[in-house]
Amino acid sequence: MAKINTDYLLRLANNQIPDEEILTGYMRDYVAQGRNIGDMKHDYMRISSNIKYINLDGTLSNLMIGRALTKTRQILDKYLIFNFNCRTTDDIEIWKWNQNGGD
């Protein structure tokens, strides 16, 4: 089972992480584990439905999650374009998720 760094995800959703740390955290928690932004989206879904995290500084709204995923994708694309002249694909729709209805 993949490790989920909830501190990283919560700080990212609350816009508390500098761009460099977003990239290193994503590389460590996702790329190094063979995971991607779609997995990050599902991790947010699990956190948002877990009573343990719901009472932490308010709940994670769909807007906060969408912004965190978009920011991660933008930073990752910037890195990939600069280093490898490629970017992430648009296979994963990140705006249609809602907490009550899943994908």
C-alpha cells in the first residue's frame, strides 16, 4: 500500500508550501512510489471523507482541493518542460470531483 503524507496534502490545500517543496514532496510521495496526480486526487478524497481529518482547521473544500491539484500540475509541468521538454497529460479531469458523489 502506498504511503500518503497527509501533512503535505493538508498544507498544500491550505497554500502553506513553497513551490520547491511542492515539487520535492510530489516527487517523493508520488513519483517515487509509481503514483501520479490522479492518485493525489484520490488521496484528497480519502482525507475529505475521514472523520480524523474533517475537524482539522475546517474541512477541505472542493475549491481548495482543485487549487492544490492544479498548482501541483503547473509546477510539475514547469519542471518537466524545462528538463525534459514534455508535460503531464490531460487524462485526469481534476475539476469534476465532489465530496458526496465521487468522480
